Amino acid sequence: MFIDGKGSTRILVVRLGAMGDILHALPAVASLKHSYRNARLTWVVKPQWAPLLEGNPFVDRILLLRRDFPGGLYRSWRDLRSEPYDFAVDFQGLLQSATLASAAHPDRVFGFHQSQLRERAAGIFYSVKTLSTSAHVVDRNLDLAAAAGAASLLHTFPLPPGSPEGQLPEGDFVLASPLAGWRSKQWPLEHYAALATRLRSQLGVPLVLNAPPGASYPQVPAALLHCSGLRGLIHATRRAAAVVGVDSGPLHMAAALAKPGVALFGPTDPARNGPYGGTLRVLRSPGAVTTYKRGSVIDESMRQIDPDTVFEALKTALGCLV
């Protein structure tokens, strides 16, 4: 094991993306840093997700996996090998992430058991394999951190303050992010329109729809459009009085920030991937089937979540404003 002159442990964490997955790893990484005295922790991440780690007190070094310019990957590889590591923890469980963890030549590499990996071959690179019995992804990551020596488990989500981008209402508003990586997890835009109309007419609260720069979808009547990058999304989420979310990164950001609101679920299991922390109420059609199919059309179970039901749940979340 390598110990530097200050007696610190060198830890390498690999979780390249995406937004929700990085958010779900924050408590585990905080637990590692907190448990090892004077530890120096490096996190390998793709550049587009690095703003999520800005100012994180549990991360000493952010190492970007660059592929966006000639020689970028080589530079990232060189940076990865520039420091020795006592151990690495791969929270991603893919061949790419496992290869990166192993390439740093740490004394040990911790990862999940093959039966819990999306790409089982990644397990070849792990010297210690953990079989988690927890249901939620956050708790599974904490189990892996504990296997790597985290004796004090923290349930904290250190996020930066974000910065203003685009236009937001001056007063209270409800924030939603309609897009998701899989279209099957999305809620129909006409449902957002119906929800926006009721929020304005009955509560006087606008519905703001966030989208990344360059995203395009039809104008939603009665709703406001807010385009921003990650920093702008963090800022908007902090400002929102409540949130409506689907199983995607923005929902998990709202949960990490302990925002009230509603989480809409269909083909994915809220017990495993739902909002963590209990501030968001989960709505799911009784007939929903857990499939995790990356469908190209909205799953019927998402269509069955009625806008009126969502409104009533939001009305409760916004009780202090009514």
C-alpha cells in the first residue's frame, strides 16, 4: 500500500456518468473520504458531468476522461497514471470503467459481483467483489464503499450552488424536466399542458419545463420553457417550490436537494431507482410492469398517470403556498 509523506491514503473512484448515476454515488464517495484519515480522493468522470462535482469537499481531484479532441484520451490516460493509488472503487460496473480502474495500477480494485453488473466481464478486473443485498442504488453504492473500508457511512449529497441561466419566474414555480434518456420513461407533453393549466388557474403557480440547450419539442401551452446546462439546472432546482420528475437525472437532483414534489414512474422500479430521501411522492400506475426496456415510445403505464392525480399530489406538496 502506498502512503505519502503525510500518511494519507490515495483513493481512486470511477463513475463516469450519467447525471443520476453520479448523484447516486455521492454518499458512497463522501463515506470513503470521511472514513480514511487524510485521504486524497480522485474521481474519474466524463467532462459533461464534472459540474456536478464542483466544490465537493469530499473530492480532492477531478480527472476528466477526454475524448473530445485529438490526443484527449492519451492525456487522460497519462493523468490517470500520474499518481499512485492504494485502491480503486468502480461504481459503474462496465468494461470501460473497470479497465480504467485497473489501468491506474492500484493495489486493489473494488467492484460489484458479476451477478450485479451490466457487463459481467468487468468483474475480471476486480480483486474484491461485493454482493450487495440492498434494493436502492444509493444503498448499493454505500455497500460497496463499506466493502472498501468506509467505516462511517454518510447520507449526504454535496452539490454546488449552480448559477442562473435562462429566464425563470420571480416568484414560486414548479419545475419539470420532460426529457429522459429512454422515451419509455417520459410523461406525455399533453399531460404537462393539462397540469400547467391547472397550476396557473387554481394555484397561480407556473410550470417551468427545463431542457438542455439545443433541445427541441413543441411548445406546451400554459408552461414556460427554461433552457440551461447543468449549472443552470442546479440553480433552477434549488429555486423551485416543487418538482415534477420522471426517472432521470433531474429528478434525482431534486431528491438530492430534498425538494418536495412528485416522481412519475412506469417501466422502471422505484424501489431501486426512485427518488432517495422521501421528500418526493412516487406515483405509478397499478398496471405498470417493471421491464427496463429502452423503448422508443412512451410506455403506456406512463400515459395512465393522470394529470389531475399529479396536480392533487403537487397541491399537497405546495400546501404552504395555497
